[in-house]
Amino acid sequence: MTYFKNIMNSDIGTVLLTLFLFVGSAQAFAGKAPNILFILTDNQAATLLGTYGNSDIRTPHMDRLAREGIQFNRSFAVNSLCSPTRATLMTGLMPSQHGIHSWLDDELLDTWPKTWSAVAEFRTLPLTLKNRGFQTALIGKWHLGQPWKPSIGYQHWITFTDGHTVDFWDNTVIDNDKTYKVQNKHIVDFFTEKAVEYIQQYDGEKPFYLQLNYDGPYTNPPTNMGPARNRFYKEYEGKDFPSFPRTAYHPNLVEQLIDSANTSPFFVNKLRQGLAMHNDPATMANVASQNTLVDDGIGKVMAALKDKGLDKNTIVVLTSDQGNFYGQHGLWQHAIVTKPASMYETAMHVPLIVRHTGLIPAGQESDALIGQYDVPVTLLDYLGFGDVELQNSPGKSFVPLLKGEQIKWQDAVFAEQEETRVIRTARYSYWKRLRTTGENILFDLENDPGEDNNVAGAPEYAEIVIALDKKLEEFFSVYSSKEYDLWRGGVAKGSVDRPEVYRKLYGEDWRAKAEIKPEFKE
């Protein structure tokens, strides 16, 4: 027994364990384990894709993926910003568990530890797969801490030096051990080329997990404001775009501008940019062209898979970190542009398409309620690693749905945006606010699909509010960590949108933190 323990604690033991786990996975597929191509777009609402009903924007390659696999029609983000949602997709945890509640502010990058990774303390999807015989790669946007070296299990590493998109053009990138300028090229095209190159050079020895994190279409200023510099803009210039609402500017935004002395300069700038984008045909054409550019890149990556003979043994997952408004309710940009946040469907409803030729029946659609925390749990289960626990994840495996089976499934999904928590059921969307930050909101989606009428105070909905509130409280009593729960005096990692809210509640010493925690080891 002592000899066995010594072997398993040695490098040889690690190799043997990895081989054992890899063989177990391969047996589940009667041969070599499949590759995984995980495509994550940026700020792409489901309603911007043709397959989800948009007739103004051309997305033929994403539409084809849906026809060749399964399209989930009710998949929702856990947050309306990219860093929290990306952390959830890697860990299966809620923001109040992994601690990232907002986008990680690039202006603070120099104040964080040079090696800080915001989720390295947790088990992650890429690390779990690397430890089970997969070669792993990140190509694209990172935005989960410092970008200078591979993190959380990635081996191949190509990203840019900023967390969020400052410009689609002339970026500085980190390409494994090299840093260089990419000039006169759209960054989406650059990431496409690098993904194609990765596939072309794939040696076939181990299955790969390639996470392709496009930083488009984005739909935020200044990159998406006014005319675009990309090859598809002319195709859309001057068009009418019936799918883009023409609305009055949201009154909350006007109130913030009037009260600009008490609104941070950052938000004042975003409000003014949003006003310039609002009902602007050139901005609409810009957004449309960025969606088609991303779709074109996906088409090239899929063609590379086929040319390499890998398309039938590769699971393709297509989703987005979260949506963004493009005119709905008088809003552009993120849900946090209002104070408090506006968690309407457009910002939270994300595309989710899964294709595995020959194993996932083609042409399926599902109306099951899917939360982002379900995605990593499902991928591990699909690969034969269903016994791997993602700590205290609320995620559930929807593998039977991929196979076209009918199962008893969850009746609600959950989200949180700092001061706002949401429970979304098949019929209702209920937003609860942290004390002092705003009124609670209930939408009856059956009678009000446009989410125009808050019925939280209507007597006939009193019992519904009580039931949803109880369910929301019960969920977060389990799926939150006291350290990172902003509703119980916890801290946030990196940055938050409006720190004054928490200083008022918990004292002037309250601060977001960027601490290096011990890395997860398996």
C-alpha cells in the first residue's frame, strides 16, 4: 500500500492517473474522446442571430450550427457583464461564489498583482480537462485577471493586453511567450486566423479543448458607435433594420445626466455615448456588420475543422457571455447603464447551440431553462466525467436534452448584478433589489412579453411575489459565499460598478480586492 501511494504521488503516478481517466472517457465514445471547440462571443444577444429570429442580420454559419445540432431557446446569463459570466462558464459558480461581480476595470490593471488570476482558486473546466488528457487552448479575450501568462489550465495562450475591447484595430497581443502589435487588422479576424492555425497544426495525439473567445460583436461604444471599419459595413449601410427598436431615451438615463455632479465621470461618458448611439442608423449598421464579421470567422474555423477531418469528432458549443441592449426600453450598452441595473431579457438571453455530428441529433430546439452554471457541468458529464464536482455549483447536467430525451428539468434560473438578483421562470421574471437601492420588479411574461409593466405591487400578484422571493432567498442561501456575497457585507474581486453603494451600507473602508489565493490543485 505504501509503495502504491508513493507511485501515485510521483510524476509516473500522475501520468498513470491521467491515462486511466483518458481511457475511461474514450470508452464512452467507443474510441478517442472528442475534441471540444467552445466559441464564446462578446455581448451578443440571442436576438441578433438569424436562427433566433433576426431577419436583418446575416449569420449563416451560426444558423447552420443550429440546424446541425440543438438550439436552446431559453438560455440565460448569470450577470450582464463579461468577467462574471466568463468566470461562471469556467467554474459553474455564481458571482456571489466566485467573487467577480463586475467587469474587471482595465484602469486598475497596474494595481493588481502581476500574476493575479481571478478564478485560479477554483476547479475550472480547462484545468479539469487538461488533467484528463486534453490539450487546452485559449484564443481571444481573457478578462479574468492579468493576461501575461496562461491561467487556470490553458496551455496554448493567445489574448490581448487589455481586458475589454478598446478598439477592434491595432491591438497588442500576447501570443504564448511573445508580445507584439497586430496592425491594420480587425482583432476578430486575427483571432480567427490563430484558431484556424491551431486546428491546422493539431497533431492528433490528444483531444483538444479550444476556447475561442471572440471579442465581437461587442455592441458597446466607442467601437460600435457610428460607422464601422470592417468589410461588411457597406452591406448594411443605409438599411432600415426593423429588428432594432426606435424608442425614447430611458428616463433613468436622463435623470443621471441631469444629476451628473453625483454620477461618476465613467457613467456620464457612457450615458453620452449611448445617447449618440440611440436610434442611429449608422450604429445599427455597425452592430449588424460586427455580427456578420464574427459569423464569417466561425465559418472559417468550421471549414478548417472539416479540412482537417475533425468536424465529426468535435463537439462545438456556441454561446455568448451576455447580451446587450440595442434600443430596447430606450437603452443601449449593458444592464448597468441604469441605476439600479435593468435586467431585461435582451441583456440576459444568450444564444446556446451545441453540435456533435452523429451523436447529437440535428435540427433540435429546446425551451428548457438553462443557466450558464449548467454549461460546464454538462460538458464534463457529456465527456464521461460526470463524477467530477465543481465545488458547490448550482449547475445541473442537461446531457439527456442533447440526445433528444424528455427529462424532468429545473423550473427556474438565477442571475445577479450586484444590487439586483433575478429569478426567471417560464412565466415570470422577478428582480429583487438590495436594501436602499431601488424597487422590486415583477414581469408576467405570458401577458407582457415586452416587459413593459411592473406588476410587483399589484394585489393579484402578491402570492406570486412571495413565492418567487422565497425561492430566490433559498437559492442564494445555498449558492453564495459569505466572503463574496455583497448582500451580506462580502467583498468583490477587482472592481464593482458603484462602490459607493457598499461603502454606505458597510462602511467607508469597504473595498474590492485583488488577492492571490492558493491555486486549485487536483
